[in-house]
Amino acid sequence: MSSRLSVALLLVVLTAAHAMADEVYLLDKKWGSHGSANGQFDGNIGLSIKGDRLYTAECNNARVQIFDLNGVFKGKFGVSGTGSGQLNAPRQVVLDSLLNYFVVDSENARVTRFNSAYVPMAGWGTEGTGNLNFKAPWRLAINPTTNMLYVADMNNNRISQWTTGGSFVRVWGSKGTANGQFDSPDGVAVDSAGYVYVADDANHRIQRFTATGVYVGKWTVGPATPPGSPCAIATSTSGHVFVGDVGYGTIRKYTTSGTLVTSFGSVGTGAGQFYGIDGIAVDGQGRVFVSDGNTPTCRIQRFVPDLLPTAPTTVTIGPKPPHDNDNLTASASGATDGDSATLIYKYQWYKSSNGTTWLAGPAGSTVLASATTIGQYWKVVAVAYDGKACGPWKSSVAVKIVANTLAPALSATALQAGDGGLAVTLTLATPAAVEAQLCNLAGIVVAASPACELPGGISALLLPARSRSGARLPAGQYLLRLQARDASGTLNSTLCPLALR
């Protein structure tokens, strides 16, 4: 354990949780601390799952603890020692179909068996190099169909196969770098098809074998420089292999042929980080449990899979072009989610004085006009959020704030015409569709004229001074609201007080 921990400390490489395609794993629960009380841990923690229970084998506390899949403590067993049925640095526990427990006990160089009532039964193995011996057995796995046990015999550089009754079946492997050879194999797992996967630590690779030890294939873990250090390994019912790369503090998910699907985690003691990866287990929902028994972490973390939303296909800023008195409004569309979750869009604005160097601005869909100045450039980044995580971002095209040349210069005169009309003279910088509304002092529209297209320059507009029912409006104080919209959709308005006599 000390050599693996030193590698982790030397390779303090921060790798953010990152999906190679569109899949991520998100931390949703953690438990544990350093100590010997129920729910606490000390030293290497091996993990396995059977049904709705999680089982831990603790090296320094010489015991097995049992939890439900939410981390609720359910029980424990094990007594420290070298005598029959006692444990000395247990590394992992697995269960057969009859709920017998098999604990690989590294310092006692044996596999110890307990029945479903935690009573020690006959175990097997002693220190040595013969077929019936072990040297630092580190992990074990069970084939749930055949009940064959496979032990990663680390210092003998081999895999040892046994029946659950303790009968020796075969060994394979020797020290070396060739196919089928090992250098410190410290993890073993079996998939639903019976294939055996070995974490060949010092060779920086995973090797795959048939149930009888015939070499099938291999793949390298982590980048070429520095190489990864595979330790813990587990398979899932979805047909994937999860590998704990202790040097990089990363969990890597592969297909059974070694194609990398995704990875998550980094070296550290924060939430979602790993100070040292001891064990991995995957439940029927695809949730990944990772143990880290090194002080100060001494904990188990649970991660749930999530398919990221796709990036938005369109991100725009309105109005276009924006003027110095316009609020900027972002909109996005086109993102989809593989989990069929409801999506919302999140926005982050950036501003620039030259269109090249950008500074972060406000978050949200709107930037107030008061926050912009003439000549500034603005762009917005949008992402889709599915309630768990954000997908890839997409940026809008940058826009430049320009002076507002469209606001009409207005003058209004109340006329005592026979039809009670109101003549309005206005000036437009560019052609626009103009709409007029006459409101009382409470802001309620009492008369209106439909939008009409007017050319740039000075124009006249006649607004009937009659209500929508046709009744003549009484004399008094009113508000005239004028709105002008140009061909690009930019809307400007002005409000003028006036009196009808």
C-alpha cells in the first residue's frame, strides 16, 4: 500500500471530471471518516456489492462492515489476529449465492470463509509460492454463475482459481511484461460472461482472460507519460469495466475490449476527489461506489451516471444591432438530452472594449442598458442544464453597442378639429413602423392608431381623439406614447404629456 500511495503523492495531477462523449458521473453521496467506530474506516478499504448491500473489508481495523446502498450501517464482523477465523489486513470480501463470505486476508496469506451468520468456517492458504500458497493476496472476485473464486496473488504475480469449497483449480501468470504475465497484479474482476479482468499495476495495463485463464487481450491505462497505475477494478451489468487509476486519482470506464468511455475524479481530498483509490463497486442502477481509506479521507463516495445535454444549436442576442438604450436579451434553442430530462438554458455574458480581450460580465438572460456603453462588444455563452449537470457551451456572435439614432424627435399639438383629432409631428432618422397610443394619467390606453409605415425625416400623424367606442374624449391631461420599430426589429419609444381642450 505504501508504494502505491507514494506514487499517488508524486503524481499530483488534477484531472477535472470530463466526459469523452456525453456521459458524466456526478457525486451524490459520501460517508465515512477516520476511526474504528461503526461507519468509520482505517486503511485500505475493499468494496463489493451483493443485492442491496455494500460490503467493506478494512485493512487496519481487521473487519468487514455492511451498509445499505445509501451508506446506512447494518452490521460488522471480524476479529484481529492470526488464529483460525481471525483477520490480519483483510483487503476484500465477496459473497456466493448462499451468502457465505470469502475474505482475502493479505497478512495471513489466506482466504477466510464465514457463513451467513458471520461464523468462521474452514479457510485455505498459507505463505509461500506453491499452488496452495499465497504471497500478499490483494483482491478476489467471484463468478456468480459458477461460484468460482479468483484471487489476485500480488507478490506471486499470478491469478489463483478456487472453488468456494476451497478446492484448488489452477493458477496462471508469472512475473514479466509479456501477454499473460504480471507485475504486481492487485485487482481482479469477473463480468457476466465469465471473463476475468486483472489490474496489472506495475505494467500499467488491464489484461482480459477467459474463465480458465486463457489470454484474450489487454489495454493500457491512462496516458503514455506518466503512465497510469491501475489498482481497483470492477465490472457492471451494462458490460463495462471500471478501473481506479491511483496515480491520477481517476476512475476510468472502459468497454470490455478496452475502449475508454469516460473518466472522472482527480487527486485531492475534496468532494469527488481521491487521495488514494482502494475499491470500486457498481450496483444494478449503474451507480459507482469508490473507497479511499487513506488518512485524512477514509470514506466512500457514490457517483451517479448522467447523460449530458447537447450544446444549443442557436444562441442569439437581441435586439440587433443593440443601441445604447436597449437591454441585451439572450436566447438559445436546439439542445437535447439523452435522459429525456427537462432542459433550461443558463447564460454567461462577456464584454470587451476591442472585440478581442474579454472579461466576464453578469450571468442571466439579460444585461441592462445601463451596464453597456457605446463602442463596447458583448457576447453570451449558453449551456443547457438538465437538473444535474450542464452540457457543452455554445457562444453567440459578438455584437457592438451603437448610438441610438432611431429615437424620434417629437412635437405634439392638440387641435380643436371637428372630429376631435390630434395632429402629431415627428422626425425619424430611418423609415419605421410607428404606432401611437393616447393614455390617461393612470396609463390606460383610451385611444390608438394602427401602426403605419413612415419614411425617414419629418412626418405627420393624425390620432383620433375619440375612445374605442367612438365617444369624444373629454378635455384634460393625457399621455401620448409613440413607438417606432425599424426594419431590423429595433424598438424605440417615447412618452409625451399633452392636454386636450
